[in-house]
Amino acid sequence: MTVKSPTILLLAGVTLTSLLLAGCGGAKKNVSVTSPVGSPTPPNVTSTAPSSTEAPSTEASSTDPGAPSGSVGSSGSVGPQTVVLGSQAWLAGFQFQIKTAAYDPDTQIVTVGALVSNTAEADTPLSAILPEVLLDPKDGSALLAARSVAPSTSIIGGTTATASFVFRSAEGFSLDKAQLVLGTPAHHQWLVPLQAGATASGEKPVRLRVPATLRTASNLYYVMTSAQLLPWSCASTAPRTAYIPGAKSISVIALNGTLGAGELSVHASGVTSMYIKAPDGTTAAVTTLPLVPVLSNQSYPNELLCLPVPSHLPGVYTITITDYEHHVATSKITVP
């Protein structure tokens, strides 16, 4: 029987212990480590948190078709508009200086501002021509009638007033293409674009050469001091002659002058009839015949006489008057 020495046994135990420790250390190398929430990410672990540049936007972009109407960049939206204008136009004896046009999309109200001069003898309110004041949106829709006008009082003959006309538009209206229309389609019209720098179009009064005095054999006379071709008609008699809208096929030769008489062989005289003959042979009677009798050496100044004539018919016209004693006098006037 062989007996091993204590020294040999001790060395064997040390060797066995070392091998066991080495085996435990190798197992530890295969254990993964998980960082707690909120701790720094280990160097060899890739972060998957979204970056700040990848966060989704909660605002609509300027080209977003779902952006609300009227927002910046929204398609087709129209904000408040105001346009400074400088057009001139005419309607039934009123001269218009169109100054401004404004549109409020919230109320859909369109307001046109103007200086309006009444060139007639009679004091006339703008309400008398309100049915003739229209707004054309120029989008294929119907003409819009004016809803109201200021001032509501009459404009004294020969004076000027500041006026405004109010219209109610439809959705989508814009001053960029609209125009003011003075006169219904059946009457003489003026078209006034509501864009800065645009030019209005229509017929304005034309001054004519004053014809020679009409004087009858009984010494009744009418001395004319002015003559105009007007794109409207007349109503009533001097000194309260008013202008009214007229059919576009008819114009008026308006004569202003003094009706009087020299020494008469009878107590009084006057005009019983007055008419005008056009170059095409048609005739028309005066619409404002003065009915007052004239005594010897008496006169009435500023007698406005309106004679209807065909529109756009140039040439020489013949004016004829007849007095109480059936004496006749004629004079001629040329329309260019």
C-alpha cells in the first residue's frame, strides 16, 4: 500500500480550486446587462426614440386644401377690398364722379362712393334713379340692384352732393372684375369698371352749335343761348324741368333760351306747338312746351325745351314753332 504525502495532496486541491473559479468566470461573460429606464444608453445599444425633427405637425400648411377659408394661402379666399377710382359717368341728368368702391366679405356688402351733380333745373332725389343703378359681378350671374342710397333728400338743381350706393353681393364676389352699371339695358347706359385705372364708357352730353333765333310774323321769338344733345329724356316744364332715364334708341336736343315778344298786334301770344324734323324725315313734338302766354315786350329767360330725336343719327334737323295766330318760324341745327 502506497501512502501519498501531504504536500502532494495540497497541490492537487489548489489546482482543482483554480479550475472551478475559471469556469465560473467564463459563465459571467455571457450575461447581458439591461439599463434601467432613464439611465444612459450603453455605447453598443442603438436608440429608437423619435428625434425632434420627426415629430408630426399639428398645423395645416399654407397649401393644405383643408385649411379654413380666409386663412393665409387658402385658395379662392377674398378679404376686404377698397379701391380708389376716378371715373366719370352720367345718368338722367346726374353727373357722377366715382371715387371709391369697397367690399366687406363678412357682410357681403359693396359700397360705391361718388360725388353727384344735379344738372337739371328741378331738385331731384337720387332715389328717383335708384332702379337704374346696378352692379354687375361679371361672373355670369344677374345684375344686382342697389339696396339703398344716401343722401335720401333731394339734390338741389345745379348743386353737388356726396353720395353712396349700397349693394348686397353673393359669396365669392370680388371687385377685381365687377362693374357699376348706370342705366337699365333698355335705357342709355354707362359702364364703370370698379378697378383702379380702368376707363368708364357711355354717352355723355354733346354741346351743339346754337341755332338762329326763331321769330314769327306776329313778333313772338325764342332766342336760344345753348344747345345740347342729351342721352336721356325730360319731364315737366321750365323752371322745373327734370331729367329722366330715356330709351337708348332716343336722345334729346335740349335748347335753352329766352321766350318773349316785341310789340304785338294782339293782346298776347305764345307757342301753340313746336316740333323737330330729323334727316330721315321723322318728326317729334317738344316734350316741354312752354304754356305761358307772352304779352307785348315781355320775356321769360331760361326756358328749357326738349326735342326727342333718333339716337346716333347725324345731320341737319329743322325746328318749327307755331304761335297763337298760326304764324310759323323755323331754324336749323346740326348734330355731328
